[in-house]
Amino acid sequence: MTLGKLLLTIGAVLMLIGLVVSYAPWLISWFGKLPGDIRIEGEQHFVFIPITSMLIVSIILTLIVNLFLSKP
């Protein structure tokens, strides 16, 4: 893939993510609220480690990349 096509693809994906976040926030409201995500709250600090959410995102992205970039 040439650099121009790569930049166009990255731009299109970022635009799609921006549209989802702006106009359909309920599609990503699950992020960080799954069992296995660690939230530690104190009086003056907050630690958030989205382990389960990132595993699901990783699996979905792996499937998408393998579908579009696999060669027959």
C-alpha cells in the first residue's frame, strides 16, 4: 500500500471514530464498564485499567485487519 492510500485510510477511520463518538456515544458506552476492568478511586486520585475492554478491542481489530489484509 502506498503512503497516500495509507494516510487516506487512517484519516477515514479516524473520521468514522469521530462521528461515532459525536453522534452515537451509546455504541461505546460499554468501554470501561465490563467485569475485569479495574477502577481504583481514592479521595485525591483515580486509577483506571481497562483490561477486559482492551482485550475485546484487540480481538475486534485483529479480526478486521485479518479480513482486509489477508491474501488468498
